[in-house]
Amino acid sequence: MKQILCFGDSNTYGLIPGTTNQRYGWGTRWTSILDDKVRTKGYRVIEEGLCGRTTVFDDPFRTERRGTEMLPAILESHRPVDTIVLMLGTNDCKSVYSATPEVIGQGIEQLLDQINTVNPDAKILLVSPIYLGERIWEEDFDPEFDKNSIEVSWNLPRVYEKIARRRNISYLPASEFARPGEADQEHLDELGHSRLADAIYEKLAG
């Protein structure tokens, strides 16, 4: 059976909007829906979502959140991996990092380089994450983000698409299929998970 590794943050983990650590169950989060869809084709999905995960930045408040620190070991431990779905960048938009879309893109490039080093034969689907909601910076939501974070998140698709085109890998803009839940302006709700799963499945099957 071939393996699809989904490497991402809390929207790959399946965090329920408005909670700090509650996770959607199997059959609701997009990775599990995708797994159900691909099983009949001889594939299984490996879920590797971690809340707060970044591309290359060290979280000053939580350890082991830097994607480039963990991805090589994860790739090796799950070898062989046929396909990798990479969706990161939302947490890089936090104000503490002061990162531009282009800098976040450089972090994505480092992760892609690691994939090519450890698992050069793997097919890659690069997914730009959903947009942050316009109220994300408000006190009732997530003050780790500011108004500039919203603009940065809205500019990630153009950067990711350029990277994918230059590297000749598949690309999907999640923002065209799903939006963050109203409860926290940041995380996929149940409908978002369903729509994203369908979009990723169609992209992988195409």
C-alpha cells in the first residue's frame, strides 16, 4: 500500500475552531476524509499536523514547532512515501516573526529541498493555506496575529504558485475552496474540512 504524507499545522491536525486543543474526529478532519477516498486506490494517509508549526521559525513560546527541524526525521520514519501534501505558512504570518510572503516562501523552499534530499522520488502537492479572517487580530480571537498578518496570508498563494511552477510540482490554493470558521477566524470548520478534502483528492487523482 502506498503512503500519502500530509505535513502541516493545526489545520492539518484538525483543531476545532475556538478551542485550544480539541480535535475533530476521524471522518471529519480533511486528512481522514482523504484517507477514506484513497483507500480503494491502494493508498493510506499519514497525518502529520502539529498546532503552531512553522516553516523555519522557532516559536518563542513552544518548542519543536519548526517544520525544517522535524520533516527529515518524519520522512525517514515513514519511508517509503509516495506523495507528500505540504500545507504550511499560516503560523509564519504571526507578528512575532515579521515575515513577508516572500520570506515565508523561502521557508517553503527549504522544506521542499529537504523532501528532495530525503525522498527525491516522492510526488509533491504544495498547498497554500486558507486566508486568515479579517478579525483574527482582535482580542477575542488570536492576538498573535495583527492586521498585517492578514495581508501577508492573502499574498501567500501568488508566492506558492510561483514556487510550484518553478519546481514543476503540483499546486493547490486552499483559499479557493475553504475559509476559516467564524468562531476563531483561523481554523477550518467541518464544511471547510470537507471541501478541502475533496479539492485535494481531485488534485491528486488528476
